[in-house]
Amino acid sequence: MKNRREFMKSSLVISAGLVAAGVAPASAAENTKASIFYYSQKNQGRWEGKAQSHAPVVTVDGNKVTIETKHSMSPEHYIVKHSLLTSTGEVLGESVFFPTDKPISTYEISGGHKELFALSFCNLHDLWVSEITL
Ligand SMILES: [Fe+2]
């Protein structure tokens, strides 16, 4: 990647492609061809052993959803972005990080969701997804 902007564009294209393809990010993670494009606690693929520092950790407190990636942050290696999506691919929130930030984001959601998907993108270790059942 030539620069941060180009990298962000490519990560958005990947995320949008998953949504456009109707891929429910984590629920299908273990059993579909789409699982080659992202990783999860159960599907670590070529990044085997990196789930603890890359799979997003989600906590829900009422209507407040917090996503945390337990990953170190440096200019060379950091979490670029979090997204919170519904099972139909609706984006409920997104946060972009700089290497100086902590990879924690919080979103207010409205009721009615039964499952959500938290996405975390590492600049070196690709896209990781965690499913949240409410
Ligand atoms: Fe990483």
C-alpha cells in the first residue's frame, strides 16, 4: 500500500464487498467460501495464533456496545478500523484509528437486534470478525 488513504480505501472495499455479497460475517465464518476473506476466533486461517490480539472483544451494556481489540498500536502495526454491523449488513457505526489511539470504540444502538457483527481491521493481519448474540 502506498499510503494510509489507499489502505483505507481497500479495507472499505473488502468490507463493502462482504456486505454486498450478503455475507453474514461471523455466523458463516466457519462454513462458507467467504471465510477466506476474514478471520475469527474459530477461523484463524493463515493467522493461526493471532485471534487473542485481533478478534474484536465486545461488551454490551443496555444500548451501549463497546468493541475492543487487544492489539498493540505502533505506526508500523496497528488496528485501522472497527465497524459494527447488523446481520443484514447495515452499518451501525464505524471508527477509524491512528497508531496513537487505543483500539476501543463505543456505539449506541436501538433495540430490536438479535445479532450483531463487530469487525476489526489490522494493517498487517487483515479483517477479524466477532459475532454478538443479544
Ligand atoms: Fe496485527
